[in-house]
Amino acid sequence: MNEDNIADQNGLEKSKLLLKSLDFFSIFTDEELNSFLEISEIKKYNAHQHIIRENTKGDFFYVIIRGTVNIIIKGRNDVKRTVTTLRKGDCFGEIAVILDQPRSASILAISDCYVSKIDGKGIEKLSLEIREKLFRQFSISLSKRLIRSSGK
């Protein structure tokens, strides 16, 4: 094994450990996490940078590794309103991926953020078992977000 392969393997293991530390990925096995890493990348967004803009095409969903983001929607007269704040372990962008529709909200980084950016089209390449777990996690995440945004 050459040095490049060792470095790649170390990077893969670090990325896997990072994902395992998040509630969203806690139900996935090491092999399943490897599958996610094949269809994703870890990206950094600076504070006050838009990660997603409302009404744009949604090909990716995201899981926050570190940082805080606001979900912002345009209301009447184009007045922007923060719906809720998401933190480490929360996901976003999944609605556009699931429904194959434009983004329903904008996502703005409040602090410097690191996210796992996952290719929505790559989901079809995952095993049925992984997809079932993934959609369960989406359901839990959306339910928690609904409860938070209702103020309860």
C-alpha cells in the first residue's frame, strides 16, 4: 500500500468518525456510512453565507457537522422570516430532494458551518435497507423541526 492510499484511508476513517458522532447517522453501520461517503463531500460555509436559496433546484441535502443555520422563507410582500434554527446533527434540503421540487426555503449560515453535502441522485445507488433508514431519519428530522417551529 503506498502513502497516498494510507492518507486516503485515514481521511475516510476520520470522515466516518465525524458522521458517526451525529445523531442523524447514529443508526447506520460502518459499511453503510462508507456508502454515504461515496455520494457526499464535507463542505465549509462561512458565517452569513447562503447554503441554499429558495426556489432553486434541489439536488443535494445536507447534515450539519458543526455550526448553526437559519431556515428563511419569503412571506407576503417578499418579507423574509426565519422559521427555525438548525444545529449540529440536523439535516436540511431533504424536502426538495424527496419531492424533486425547487427549494421551499433559503438556508443561511449563522456561524461558520461544516456540512455533509449529499447527492440526492446518489440515494438511488444506496441499498434498500440504507434508503429505508435514511427516510426514517428524514421523518424524525422533519417531525422535530415541525415541533420546534410551532413553538412547543
